[in-house]
Amino acid sequence: MADPRVARLAGVLVEYSTDVRDGDLVCIDSSLAGAPLVYALYEKVLEVGGHPQLRTEVDGEAEALLDRGSSAQLEWLNPARMDEVERADVRIAIEAETNTRGLSAVDPARQARHARAREPLRKRYFERSAAGELRSVVTLYPTHAAAQDAEMALDQYEDFVYRAGLLDSDDPVSEWTALGERFVRLAGWLGAKRELRVVGDGTDLTLGVEGRTWIPCDGHENFPDGEVFTGPVETSVHGSVRFSYPAGFAGRRISGIELEFEDGEVVHAAAASGEEFLHEMLAMDDGARRVGEFSFGLNDAVGEFTGHTLFDEKIGGTVHLALGASYPESGGLNESALHWDLVCDLRSGSEVYADGEVVYRDGRFLDGVL
């Protein structure tokens, strides 16, 4: 029996997250494992008058290229992908993995080379999104592999995923709209601040944010969502940070990451496991050692670490920063082929200062801040 929450998710993605309109070209990206959601989206896009275009990946495709492709093949940028980014009105990307560790044995230097080659695609995607020309959203379809990463049975994980998207509500769009209004107020308040200082276990980090734009995230680009982010001043980040959770990236999970910054750049990096990969990513290009994003996680329906960044960076009571590329709409100027989100739990023994005043403690903004 089909899970009715899949159709509900498809409806929210099409009618709320991306606002598909009559005549829109809608690119739907997924693996075969996401077929139930792909089909529901296909039907919904047709219903509202859009033109759905499907692009599917098969298991082992990325592993084969990265393991056995020549240098020319690793660096080849498919012109059809660039054409798709240029022509699409909407893109809906579904993460539906059957093996979340498939790239674990791949040479990280080859992964970095492939990522650098795709940078023009990423940059153009960001540009069109920031200009409002491309409406896009990334979501997840629950699979056994993702459930295993979260140390849950599949039915438990499905409940978690749909609860995180507020899809158990009678009217999830109204719920997201109300959250969005709260996030807009927070973004406006943060936009008046010059400097933030985050203090916690192993962390004392200062970031300049003067003149930057804070972006409220209410389910229009990620689903589920629940954060407010900006791009810090590129040379302003200073101090140290210890990340609470393992960080998944490119088929690996790196744990115990600690970074030290001076003048905005990572000057020391260590990890309990995966340190070689961490250093390889930091060496990807000139922008990879700088912070492109800083964000507060605000989704209280996401309370536990699951090993998937789409959810972990939204955990209420956390902050995260991304090494590498900034989002242009935030005012961030950092350019890189890397964008790697790293999450720090602040729900115990922490404080955040804004322009020298405590405004956030133990995972919550103080009463009266808003």
C-alpha cells in the first residue's frame, strides 16, 4: 500500500517549495530508488500544467567514473547538464541512496578534480537561483541505506523524515508559512549585527557579518528546512571550532573535526578519523579553506543526528558553517568547488554573542531577542 505522505510531499514540493506554473520546464533528478516520489512528482507537475523532465542515475555510476575514468573523463562537463541548468524553470532533486558509502574507497584527489571540473555548473546554478530565474529544491526519499546511517528501522526513519517536513500536519504549508514569518524576523534582526562570537565545548569562534544578508529558509530550497544563514566576511573568521557530529561528504563520514582560523582561513585542521580526506578537500582550491556560510539550525522537529546533512544542519539548537562556496544572495564572495556543511551542537554549555552581548544560550535565542 502506497504511503499517502509521499503524495503529500510531492504536492508541497510542487505547489509550495517551487511554485510550479503552467508551461514551466521542471527537471526532476533522482536515483531509481526514489521512484515512488518521482512518479508522484511527475503526476503533480502534469496536474499543474508543467513539463516534467526526468534524469535518473543508476547504482554505481559515480563510483565507476571516479574509480576508472581517465583524467579527461573526470574533467568532462556534460553540455546537456549545463543546458539543463540554463533552460530549466524548476529543478527538484531527490536524494535516494542505496549505498551511502559507495565512494569510500575512491581517491579523494580524483574526487577533488571532478568537483573542480563541475564548478562552472555549480556557479551558474547559484547565479540563476540568486537571480530568481531558477526555482529549485533538494529533498530526500527514505531508503534502507539512509535508515541504517540513522540507526533506525525503515519505518522509524520514514516517520522521522515526514515529521521533519511537518507532513503529519493537516496543513503543512500553513505550518511552513508561519515558521517562515518567524525566520524573516530573525533574519532582519541578525542583519543589523556586525559580529558574532560562538562559545561552546572546544569552540571559541568569531565571525564578521556586517553588511551581509541573512536568508530565512522555510522549505523553498531544501525540504525539510529550518535555518537562517549568511555568508560571513571572508577575512573575518577567527578562532577555533570543534564539530559535534561526524560530517558526511562525498561518500565518506569524517569524525572529530577541529579547525582553527586566522584572518578567515583555516590554518590548522585535524580529525579523529578521515583526516587525510579533510586535508584533500581543504586543498581543493583557494576558496576551500574559507567559510562560505554560517547558519543557525531552527527546526525543532529534527532533534536527533542521522548522518544526513539535509537534516542534521537543521537540528534546532545547532549552528553550522560551510567550508567553500558562498551563496551569492547572502552577499558572500567566496568562490570554491567545495561547499561542505559542518554541524556544531550548542544545546548544552554554549553561548552566542552578537556585538558583545549574549543573545543565545544552550541552543535557544534568549527571550526578548525577537
